[in-house]
Amino acid sequence: MEVGQLTLTTFINVLVISSMYIVVALGFAFLFNILGVLNLAHGAVYMAGAYMCYALAVRLGINPWIGMVLAVIVMGLLGLFLEKFAFRPVASDQNRVIVVCVGISVILQTSVNVVVGKTVDKLPAFVSGIITVGPVSFGAGRLATFLIGGALLAFMIWFINNTQRGQQMQAVSQNMVAAALHGINVHRISGIATVIAFALAVIAGCLMGALLNLNAFMGDAILLKAIIILILGGIGSIGGIFFGGIIIGGLDAVLPVFLEGAMSDAIALAIIIAILIVRPQGLFGHEVQ
């Protein structure tokens, strides 16, 4: 592969991977910032949403776009249910929160694993066709994935900063008791935040499921990336999530071009550790404890 072609292909991979990392990490950060819930089931939601879309699109023959919308709705309702009956009762105790989230993750992973077994599945492309730029050709689905990820990030920034619900979410994340005393329905805001978080995870899972193979444990890696991005960017900072996602996505897209898989992962982690040693509070936000 020529240098120019390799450079452009790698750049496209950086955009695609970074955009999906940012979308998943944003949903993960939503629950942590607003509810104080370290949702270790976030990766399982990412995986389950992708498989639900697969079942609708491949098994039932529904248009993949419609399948993704239906998966978002179903998993969003699951998030609403879990917020009320699983997260809310234990929100004041992080140890119980972790146990509940791990339990949810195990249930989702085991259920999918029992149903699909070891078969390798892949979602059909949401956007078909090939785009050619000079000597380089790449799938239109990759460009669509990046554009959707960018649009979701822009929408979430607008939503948080320019809508009443977004302002209420910021108030709840800063001080839940004070927000309640000012007349904000904290439980309603928590429910909305959970639905948004689950929806973002499902969308990312569906889009990546059309580019990569599906498996019952595909959410484990993306959960780790979300946690790293949250810490690297600075807990509580959306800007930090953006730049953290770019850094992690860039490392994951560029390093494998020059190094073998295990070595590239080790070097990427070493770079992240070095950044946190220099700036322990992350790129933005307060110091990580």
C-alpha cells in the first residue's frame, strides 16, 4: 500500500474509531456525572443493542435503520426500568451499584451467548457503496459512521447547554439535593439521562456491528475504552471526553499499522499512563482520586 493511501486510510479509521469511542464514553459519563452510577453494564448494553438490531435486520428482514431505531427504543425502555428498580435503590452505595451493574452485564452477556453461541455474525451495512478519493477507496459506511458520531456529539453539546432539561441535568450533576430543593424532578432527570446513555451505547454498537464482527463479549473492550477516556479527559468534562476519545481512537487506529496487536495496546496504555502522571486530573476537570 502506498504511503498516501495508507495515510488517508488510517486517517479515516481514526475518525471512525474516535467518533464511536466518544459516543460510548459520553453515555457512560452521563450516568456517572448525573446519577453517580459507575455503569459497568454499559458495554453489555452496547453489545445487546447491536445483537437486537442484528436480529431485526437479518432474522426478520427489517431495514437496518429501522432495526437500529427499534433497538434504541427497547434498550432505552430497559434503561428506564433499570434506573427506577436497579440503580435508584442503591445509588447511595457505590459497592452495591457495582454489584448490580456487574450482575446486569453478566445477565445480558450470558443470555446473548446462550442464544447465539460461537457463531460469528455481522450487521448488514447501513450505507452501501464505495467512495473513491484519488487512489484511495473506502466504504461509505465508515464515512456515515463518523458523520453520525459527530452529529450525536454536536447534538448532545447543544442539548446540555441550550435546553431546560440539559440545564437541569447540569444542576443535578452538581448537587442533587439542591436541585431537588429548587423544584427539579430529580428522578425524572435521572430517567432521561439513563435513556440517553443507553441510546448512545446502542447506536454505537449498531454502527460498529456493521463494521466489525459481533460477539457476546464485544462490550468488554469498549467499556474499558470508555473508562479510560473518562479518566483521561477529566471526570465531568464533555470537552475532555472529546479530546480523550480522539487520543485513544488515534492510538488504536495508528499504532496497529506499525506494531503487532499486543505491542500496540501496551504502548497505547503506556502513553495514557504517562499523560496521567504529568496531569493526574486528566486533560480537563478536577483531580482524579
